[in-house]
Amino acid sequence: MTAIPLWVRRPAGERVGWLRTVDHKEIGVLYIGMGIAFFALGGVEALLLRAQLATPEARLLDPETFNQAFTVHGVTMIFLAIVPLLVGFANYLVPLMIGAPDVAFPRLNALSFWLSLIGGIVLYFSFLAGGAPDTGWFSYAPLSERAFAPGTGVDYYILGLAVNGAGTIIGAINLAVTILLMRCPGMSISRVPLFVWMTLVTSVLILGAYPAFTAALVMLFVDRQLGGHFFDPSGGGQVVLWQHLFWFFGHPEVYIMILPAMGMISEVIPVFSRKPIFGYAFVAGSSVAIAFLSFSVWAHHMFAVGLGDTENAIFSATSMLIAIPTGVKIFNWIATMVGGRLRMTTAMLFAVGFIAMFVIGGLSGVSLAVVPIDLAVTDSYYVVAHLHYVLFGGTMLGIFAGTYYWFPKMTGRLLSEVLGRWHFWTTFVGFNLTFLPQHWLGAVGMPRRVFTYAASTGWGPLNLVSTIGAATLAVAMVIFFVNVVRSLRSGEIAGDDPWDAFTLEWSTTSPPPPENFASIPTVTGRRPLWDRKHPESRDAR
Amino acid sequence: MRPPADAIGTLSLIVGVIALLIFIGVEGALVYAIWRYRASRLVAGEAAAFEGNRRLEIAWTAAPALILAVVFVLTLGTMAEINGAGVAPAMRIEAIGHQWWWEFSYGGVKTANELHIPVDTPVDLEVTSADVIHTFWVPELGPKKDMLPGVTNRLRLLARRAGSYDGQCAEFCGIEHAWMRIRVVAESQSDFDAWLRTQTQPRATIETKAEPIFLANICVNCHTIRGTAAAGTAGPDLTHVGARATIGAGVLLNGVGRMRAWLADPQRYKPGALMPSVPLSDADLDALAAYLVSLK
């Protein structure tokens, strides 16, 4: 195992290092480890759901277990898997990409991680303490009020996510300050790598969105534990208030989960196309546009609530508008590939897979902004399909692209390209088998969050296909796991710069030393490493 | 007016075709770029450092904006249409969502889980909830509408075809969300009128053996059988329960044998439902099941 220098070298015999580390790379690895562990748990929960739904009127899971499983699956994947994975990559990479020795507040960074993890542990402790939350990840009032959810599950949801959210908010402050204040000489804000740009925008989104959710959680806690009536109509409260607060957080949260993954493929695609990103300013600027708009679209989750046609029309318009900067990104990625010399490595396959699948999630997203169509398919499996095309077809494929790309930097070893191709294609087939049929199921009337369905509905065959797809996805994840373990032990040695890349993290060793760089670098363009390798054709910007 | 489902169908078709064309265009460009520019079919070396093109950026910002503007205008039109703008409803029916069944009220005449409407007639459903949020959704009749406690929402229904339409609650509402199914029966005006007349009547069967069993047990705490002393309101009105197609909001088809099984142990078929098992002798169960199914 000595051949895996994943962590910073420290004196022999020091075993508690991971517990007290303040090194951004180690904390990044901790975050990624947390994300992978919870991704596995959330995946097992998803497999249980799909097993129960494979056939009509099945009795594999009782309804209570099913309701806990889908609730915890959603909460896990969003708060404990995807966000920590993305924050983990940002933690590891942002200082390296901007030529900084660490983040601005290394101790706060450790606090962020441990709060995030403890929040997750608190949530999962509910399984031992009498039952997990069973009201869905958005836990609508009044179902989540004590009158209808008398167990402690919702209380663990509140506590776990409030603590987890505090960690995420502190982490966002840290990353934003780091990006704004710790860039190396020459790295103007118009020269930072796009992954760093997306991390900055994401951090601002977190600062705007998470506090609204924390406030809502506190209000729900007051209702449940102190006899409040914020969301209780019998006491003069309003049930819809929860939805406004939740989705004011919940929709920006979608962009919190997709923008960093977009940042990842914005690094991968240029390197493997052997070209600079097409339209750097437009890719960065469109993210800012998305960030602003994302705070004005929340009520498109509430078209069926009956807010009124005027309100629905306004939120329909803003939701359609946000498709424009999103489309700009897709066009720019494809334009980056045009005229390039594409090396179809596994990282590039996943990046291209992101574009291909995200287009589907984006188009179904626009259809949900069309109020009458939304009223037909909202709260159905159509929405389940849509959100998984965004968060799995988009975010997770982006994270896999980033993993194949940066694993050598973090470990000094390359992941196997052979296993990588198996991983990609089983993921691609399994993912589409699982989620493509769900569009149809939702359109013909299958609501989300049902623990079973009548045989007379005729939904059985497509559900079976979906479950077979989920099993295929599980195989894909096993292949990935084998690849990681094998490559950690005996993967090909990567060297500093295995991809002939463009950005600063590849100019230091793999893995980097504790101080990241022997001396703080100076840059003159957007592709500092390219400039260093090709002094005769340096970038103009 | 057109049935809301037809209006949504037309709009979905238009948006679907636009989406399909964009899908083919973007995925086609992606696949072409991969095929055309993969390194293995090109000479070795670096690509030209081509950084962007302002005109292209403007074009692919403006083109989607124009398409979306068209979609938005169509959206506004269809929104007004499915709400029945300008067309007064011929009748209003109240619908109240309960954990986990539906109450329908025709001017005070109550029934449950099965909504009857006259065909070809615009009907407004005024929806609310007795507990948590539910959503009324019958896919073939078009849009859904949330049922919120303390709020009354309106949903326009119009069925062109006589027959039954299945639906179910779309907002997660607790443990038995999956078995909160709706059946809408659309029938000719004369059939509907006859049905409504029957519903207005008290119970059909005056039965001296089984009725006292019902009245002597906790059944009466939650259920009403008009014409008897049973006047509970927490559960479905059973005055004409025998005429309904299903038991337990869709969990079992109606019939004496299944009614008996349901009465003997509702939690077996709908675990978590608010109806408890009532300890009754086999003979009492037989009599009660036959009695309830006879209430047409």
C-alpha cells in the first residue's frame, strides 16, 4: 500500500492525521470519500425501490419501508453524495488551479467537512432511532407536521440537514474568498479555469439558497417541537409557505449540483480536443446568468398549487429564459470539439455522454416550464425521469469524467482505460434503460412515490425494463469500484501531466506536495501550462 | 370548449416536435463532431487555437430565444383554454381529499372515490383537503390540481367520451398514497341524472339482520349510511357503497367475498389505512358484507 501516495506525507506512526487535517487536498479526498460512501448507500436504496416496483402489486417492501427508502434516497443523493463529491473536487482542485498553496481558511475548511459528514450521520442515525424520515426529500407541510408525521424521522431530517447545510454554507464562503483573493500573479478573473468559475458561481448560489432552507427547517422545527403554526392552516399558518421557502432553495440547488459538473467537462473537453474552450466569456457569463435566473424560477415546481395564471405565466417565462444560457454552454462545448483532434479517452467519453444526456434532461425541463404540460405530468414519473437525466445523465457523468481526468493527479496513478470503457458503456446503457421508459410511465399516469401500482394500469412491463436498467447500472458501479481499487494498487504511473493538459494543477507533482507548488507560479494566459510548453504560440488571453 | 386534455395534447405535440428537432440537431452535431474530428483519422499534432466567434454566440443565443417566445405565446393561450376561460361551468362538484380516499359532494349529496359527471358538459371541480396536500389527477382528463387544506382550488373537467377514466392522487400524502385511486364515470345526461337521483335517496336496502351489526359497532364513528343512525364523517359515505366499482379507493374490486375480506382485515390490503379491523364473528362478517354490497 505504500505505493498509493494519496495523502500528504506525514511522520511515520501518525494515525489520526485524517481527523485533524486542514490540508485542502486531504479534506477534498475526505469529501469525495464521504460522497462515494453515501452514493453507494443511496444506490442500494434505489435498487430496493426498483426491486419493489419491478412488478405490479408486489409485496417485497411494505409501504412504510418504501416511503423511508425513497425519502432517504433523495436526501442522500442530493445532500450527502452529489454536493460533497462536487465540493470535494472543488476543495482539491481550486487552490491548485489558481496557483494557491491552500484555501483561504484551512481550519474552517475542516469544520465544513465535519459538519457536512455529521449531518449525514445524524440523518442515518434515524434508522436506529425509530424510523427514517418518510415524507419525501422536499417534505411538504403539513404532511411533515407532527399531526401527520408523529415519529422522529422528520426531526432527524431537520437536524441532519441543518447541520449539513451549515457545513455547506461555511465551505461556500471559504471557496468564494479563496477564488476572489488567492489567485496567483497574472491570473485575472478572466483567466481562471472554467471549473473555478463554476465553483465561484456555485458558492454564491449556496450563500443565497441554503439559508432559506435552513430558515424553513427551523420554522418546521418550531412547529413540530414548540407548538408553532407556520405551516399549520388550523392555527392560521400556510401550507404553501413551506413550498415557497423550500423551492427558493430547491431550484438553485439544482444549479448548485449541475454547474460544477459543467465546469468539470469544460476542463476535460478542451484538453482532449487539443483546443482552448470555445467562447470562454460566454461559458462563464452564461453561468452568471443562470445563477441570477435560478432565484426567480422556483414556483415552476408549484404550477398545480393554484397560485393563479398570472403568477404561473411569470414563472413559466423565467423558467424558459434559463434554458437560453444553458443552451449556450452546450453549443460552446460542441464548438470546442469542432476543428479539434479528439482523443476519446474515458474522461472524454463521459464528458460527451454528459452533453448527450443533459440535452434530454434540458429539453424535458423546458417542457415542464410549459404550464399546461407541467400540469399534465408534474408529480409523475416524467419528473423522476427528467431530474435523473439532469442529475445522473448530467452531474454524475460529469463527475465520472472529472474522476477519470483528475484521479492521476490525486493518486499518481491512471485509472484503467479498458475498465473505464466498460464502466462508461454499461452506465450509458443501464442509465437509459432505467430512466427513458419513465417518461412514458409518467405521461400515461404513474405518479411518483407510489410503493406499488395496480396490475390493471398496464405499467408493469416498462417498470420491469426500468428495474433491469437499474441492475445494469449497479453492475456499472461495481466495475468502477473495481477500477478504482485496482488502479490505486497497481495502476499505471501517471507522472505530472499524463494528458498534456493546460492548467496549473498539472504543473506540480502527482499527487502534489503539501505546499502545492515549489514556488508560486505566474501566469500570462488562460492556459498557463500550454503557454509554458509552447512559448512560440502562447495564448493571446 | 375543447376538453382540456385535447388542448394539452395539441400543445404537447407542438412542443414535442420542436424538442425532437432540437434533439436531432444537437445530438447530430455532437456525433458528427466526434466522428469528423477524432484524432485517429487526422494527422498528428495540435489543433488550431480557435477561441470563439461573437456572431455565432449571438446566433445561438437568439435562435432559442425566438423559439421559446413562440412556445411561451402558445403556453399562454392553452393556459386560458384549459381553465375554461369564457365558458361557464354547467355544474360544480366539491372534491375533498382525505388520507387516503376522495369525498365528492353534489350540493350536499355525498359519495366517495367514484366521481360521476355528465359527458360533453363543462364541470368545475372545487377541490380542497381535509388533512395533508393531495392532488386530483385523472390523466385522460388533462391537468391536475393540488388539494390544499384551508384553500379551495378549481379544476375544469370536460369529458367527450362516455365511459370510465382512472386516476389517482399525485402528491405524496403518506403511507397509502399509492392506493388513493380515483374513478371518473362520464355518462349521458340522462344516466347521470338517474345516478344522481339514486345518490340523493337514503339507503336502498332496509335490512333487519345486518344493519344492527353495523350500527352497534364502531363503524358508525366514521361512516354514514343515510336512512340510519350512522352519521360519521371521517370515512367514506356508504349509503350507496354497493354501486361503486372498488373498495378502499381502488385496492379491491367490489363484491361480497372481497368486501368480507376487507371488513375482516383492512390492514392486510391497505396497511396504514385509518380503518381498523373490527372484531366480528364469521356470521356477522358474512351478513355485513352482503348488506353493504346490497346498498346500490
